[in-house]
Amino acid sequence: MNTTAALFGISLGSVAIWLATAVPASAIPPFARKYHTSCLTCHVTPPKLNAFGRAFKNRGYRMPGDDEELIKEKQVPIGSPSWKRVWPEGTWPSSIPGGNYFGIDVEANFEVNPSAAVTNSFDGIGEVGLLFGGTLGESFSFYSDIELFENGSPGGIGRLFVQYSHPSNYFNVRIGQFEPRAAPFSNHLRLSRFTGYLMNLYPTVPAGNFFGFSPNQKGVEIWGGKEGPGKKGGLMWSAGVVNGNFGGAVEALEDSPLSDLIEELELAADTHGNGLDVNSEKDFYFQASYKIGGLGVFGSGGSDVLVQAKNWRDNSLTLNGYYYRGVTGAFVGDGPTEDFSPNGNTFYRTGVTFDAWIYDLNVFGGWQRNHDSIIDGRIYRNDITMVEANYVTPWPWLQPLVRFERVRPDFAPSFTRTTLSLSMMIRANVVFTVDGVVSGKQAPELRPFDDRFRMGLRVYF
């Protein structure tokens, strides 16, 4: 097989990434149990976080202000507090969650795709996820979501990490499997569960590079921040080293015209490396953002938000920049001499984003440059832009969303995608969504991946 020619011939197949569907959310019922508070304390609509929820996450899953006073399910001490006075001759004490720190995420969907062989389908209970998280003493915390099953098949680990949070918030560390903070937008916190962000997932098909910021990566990350003047907004930064495994595009494209290519890449990766980690090189990234106005990034004054009726309001503007550099395998050469090189592609993803809240309106978006350099001299570039708007209506349980994305690769025609969504909180932990996607300029052989419609129900408990 002339893989290089085939890659160019089917490069438009990468638009099938539009099939990327939901991933486990960040709504964690155990935190609601721990503090005896509503999910809407931290969420606009689960799983989308409000400013207080982001501060809670930044503080290592602890409440801004006096966290100990707000805990209703007290921690179980591991060691006496007096041990702190004799450290390092003694062991520093800790604690473990004293209540139920497990939760369940259940999802059911009905999808209509007029161009597919099966035009409509109902998955019953399509996904069941196990969610758990909590704190370990005053500095450590843990978080995980595990897919118990998805579409009738056993799932796997989504995220699972342990985190250290320094009291100053200047320096924190997490290790495990997580979504890098360099991801332009979190795939786990998106309000529309129908389609993932193309900036996170879009592969460079002619290079055979299926890297994605989402869903997750294995590695270690350091991060921190400082609140701005008057305890408003502030600076956040992060840097990390990760394996650089393939992203969510691989699963989304398994049943597409690119399935043979994906199988060939996976076989080559297994032959030359450890699964999808095809070389000894590790990827690295860094990111920095600054929030102007609004709640402090670590929640100073956050206790006031707890009693606000419209706690999603956070008039502010956040500007962000990021850079991710990786090395992955590639087929090099041409014709009979074509071979797989574990270090054949040095690539980077870099971009800028913004996130603005104006009373009940949230508008965010950004621009990203994808650049792949193959050792045989080929270079591929792709610019992706996105803007999304979400509005909290006078009935806060009803929230519409519109997202527009444009992909401009130098190896295939440009195209656009528009996603429309309406979220309805039937209850504070029961969310019903209606989603539709409209896309343009697709090749005829890709019509099954064209305009689609879905209704979904998510329950957290």
C-alpha cells in the first residue's frame, strides 16, 4: 500500500471527527454531598462551571474561604494534628473522605442522521460512568472518572490523578491521566455534549498524526496562579510533560473511511513502541492566562457567591495563550521505500483564546495553528477558529448555545461547522439536551457524517 498517497487521497476523511461524542463530565455529586450544597453552586448547567466552580477546581477541590467550616461530611483524620509540631522527626498527619465520595453519571441518547444507513437510533442507557473525588488532608486531592460501559461495551479510565496544592497557590502539581491545561477549551466541561471542539480533536491526516488535547494524556503537570488587584481575576499558568498518546479522533474515526489507516498506524505503533506511545520522546507544553475583573481565580470573596441568586454572573474577560510541542510516528518516503519512523513527525499546536462574561451572556473562542513537520521534508499546516455563545435565559434552567467553527488546512478544502444546542435542567442533577450540527463543503463519500440531530438525557447521583 502506498500509504502517503492514500493519506492525501482521503485527507478529507478527517472531517469525520464530527462524530466525536460525549466524554465523562466534571460534575461530581460527592462534592455536593461533602458540602451539602447544590450542583448549581459550581455549575452554570452541569458540566459547565461558573466562576465559583473554576475557583473551587483551582484550589484543589476546596471551597474558597474557610473550607473546614463549610464541610458537612467531616474528614477522617489519619494521625494526630500534634504530629505537625515534631515534623520531620514524625510523619505529617493527613485525612481521608469521611462520607461517600463516589457518584454515578448515566447518559441516554436518541440520534437522527438522515444520510446514514440507519437514520435514527436509540442507545437505551448508552453510558454509565463512575465519578469520584475528594481531598486528602490539607494539601492533596484526587479525582477520577471511569467509564463502566459505553454503548454496551466495557469502558476504561477517563481521568485519574492525584494533586498537590500549595497553600500559596503559586505552585501545584498533579500526576496521572488528565486533560492538559494547555487544551484551548476543556472537552469535559463543554455544555453541548454532541460534538467535541475541533481545536482539541482535529487530526492531521496526511501526516498520520491523530494527536488531540482531548480526551486525556498521561504525565505530570505543574501549575499555579495569583489573583489580581483587589482580589479580582488574576494570572494562571501551567507547564507539563506527557506521553503524547493519540487523541479522541482515533475512536471517533474507527468506523470511517480512515479505519484502515488507523489500524495500520496502530500496528506500526505496537511494533515500534509501547502501544500508542511510539517513541522515547515526551511531549511538553506551557500555558498562561490572565483574567480581568470578575471573581478572583482562587475565589477570594467567593463566600458571597454562595448566597447570590444569579451566581453565574461574573463580568470579566480572560485572555489565554498556549503552546504544545510533540513528536510522533509517521510513514516516510514514497512507494516501495515507504517506511514507518517512530520519530518521523515533529509537530506543534499553538493558539490564543478569550472567554468573556457579560451578565447572562458567555462568549468565548479562539484561533489555533496546527503545524506538522515530517522528516522527509513534508510540512502540513492548518488554522482552526471557533466562537461559541451561551445565554442564561430568564428561566435559568433553560440555556441555548450556538458554536461556529472553521477549519482551513493547506492539504484539503476549508470547511465550517455550526452546532446548535438547548440545555434544560429538568432538575438540578438531571439535564435534557437537544443538539444539532450543520456542516458544509463535505465530500460525497462523507455524507454519512453530515448534518445530525440528537436528544440526550444525563443524570448525576
